[in-house]
Amino acid sequence: MKKILAHPGMVFSRDQLLDTVWGSERNVTPRSVDVYVRRIREKVEAAPEDPFYVQTVHGVGYRFRDEQ
């Protein structure tokens, strides 16, 4: 998540996020990112089912939106 927060508006793929956290030698699937994103949304979003801050860019990945 730190990577997304440091670059608001920039879209990161699941693989990019996994490489940042676990490196190239990992034993988790790219779909694991979805689970972590869901948990983060539950903590920071007013409505996790309709996220404002941690957005999904379908077919690409995730981005952080910092403007109000």
C-alpha cells in the first residue's frame, strides 16, 4: 500500500504490488492482492463497496485517489 500512497493517481498492477512486497520469489498469487485491498478498504473507506480512495482500474490494477 505504501507504493500506491507514494504515487497518487498512478495505476499499479497486481504483479507490481506483489513484487514490491514479496519480491520476485513469492508463493502467493496475484489474486492475493485483491484480498489485501478489500481489507484495507474496510478500514479506510466510508463505503468499502463503493471505494473513493483505493480504486480498481478494471483490467489494469489499483490506484490511490487523494483529492477530495
